Amino acid sequence: MPTLYAVSAERMVSRQLGGSCEVPLAAYAVWDQSQMQIRSFVASVDGKAICLASGNAVVQSVAEAEALGLSVAKDLIAQGAANLIPNVNK
């Protein structure tokens, strides 16, 4: 189950930010003892602007993993990550 939870958190970040092969975004979840930590970033295409976010929580269900991913995605959006993404598709 830990792998399912990690992938669920990572995918939630990607979904919230419109992730695709064209979006410079990363989300990586790992386990530290009984907690899951997720680190994520979004960059401008030229790499000059970067938004970083991370979070950790005790995760015991897919819903909890997705909530953690959503929290990290919201942090990235609050930092302006959404403004970096639309430029990729133009």
C-alpha cells in the first residue's frame, strides 16, 4: 500500500497543476518511518522561475495521500506556479 499512497499523492499534484509531458513539474513522495513526505516543484520553461513545496503526514489511505498531494499543489499555486504553466502550451 505505501507505493499506492505515494503514487496517489504525486498524481494529485500533477492533476491540480495540469501536468503533462510539456509541463516542467515534478512530485516525488517517499516514506520516512510512518510518515510520507512529498516534495514538488514547478519551473518556467527557461528554468529562471521555480516554485518549491513539500509536506509530510501520516498516511493510511488513498484519501489521506491525495489530501497531502492537494495541500502541496495548493502551496505551489499560492507561490505562482499556475502562472508558469500556461506559457508551456502557447
